[in-house]
Amino acid sequence: MARTKNLIVCSVAFFLALAGSSAIFAQSSPSPSSYINFNVSINVREGPGVSFRSVGSVKPGERVQVIGKQAGWAKIRPEGKALIGWVAESFVSQGTPPVILIEEHNDALAKKDAEIEALKRENESFKRLVGTLPKEFFRPDVPVREMLKRQVDYYDRLVRLKWFMGGGAVFVVGLLFGVVVGRSRRKPQKRLMLD
């Protein structure tokens, strides 16, 4: 019986020692990066409680490393600062906090807005281009190949018309030039004078 009692006491002592050492190891092993998930700056304190004096502050969304935890408080080390202290555990989260997510979403939204504006400008220029085409190109019963052939024929006719009009203009200018130059070169006629 005494042996059993000693075995139980030793077992309990062993498990208590194991639990205490695991708490110490859990407190000293740093966790992966966490974030401050509160919407205003919070005080970092010397110890785990509001009775300890403030040694600094951390901003919302600031990345921190959790060094240990005790009674609802987390011992943190903000990245890029020499500060180590305690904050309420509820202010620390493993995931990206909403503050940073909102900023990331706002950045993505601004990029999408810029893309939409560029597409709107492109759409307006396309509408202006389409507005110059005759309405016969937009009939739904005409196959695409035939519509493209009509469009090519239309532009071909426009080019021919421009060349024809240009040739006509050259002809008219040449005719006028010939008439003007021809009149200036005429020899004056001699008039017979009867005395």
C-alpha cells in the first residue's frame, strides 16, 4: 500500500513537473507573426495586467511576435522595435487583421477602378469609331464574313472616291491654270485703222 501511495505521489509530481515545464517552454518559444487587431493604438505594459506601467504602444495592424502568454495577456515583441512587453491577448490575432485587409482591399479596388476607367475610355473611342460606320453593317441577319466583306468593300469605295475627287480637283486646277496662262500669252491683234 505504501508502495502504491509513493508511486501515485511520484506520478503526480512527475506530471506536475512536466506540465510546469511545458508551460515554461510554451511561454519561451516564440510563435509565428501575429497582428494587433484593435482599431486604435494600445499600450504595451511591463507585466501581464493593467496595474503595470506602460513601456510603449503598438498601432492597429502592426505585426508582432508573441513570446509568451499568461492569464489572458500576451508577451509580445513588435517587429522592427526593441520593445518587449505585455498586451491583452484579445488584441492579438494570428490572421491578418481587418485593418490590413481593408487597406489591401482598398488598394485592389483602386487598381480595379483605374482599369474600369481605362476600359470606359477605350469603349468611348470604340463607340465613336462604330458611329462612323453605316447602319447596314449592324444587321443581325447578316453573317460575320459577309459583314466584314461589306465593310472592306465600303472602305474600298471610299478610297476610290477620294482618288477620283483628287483627280477631278487636279483636272480643274490644271484647266483653270491653262486658261489663265493662255490668255496672258495671246498676242495683241493689230487693228486696222482707216484714215
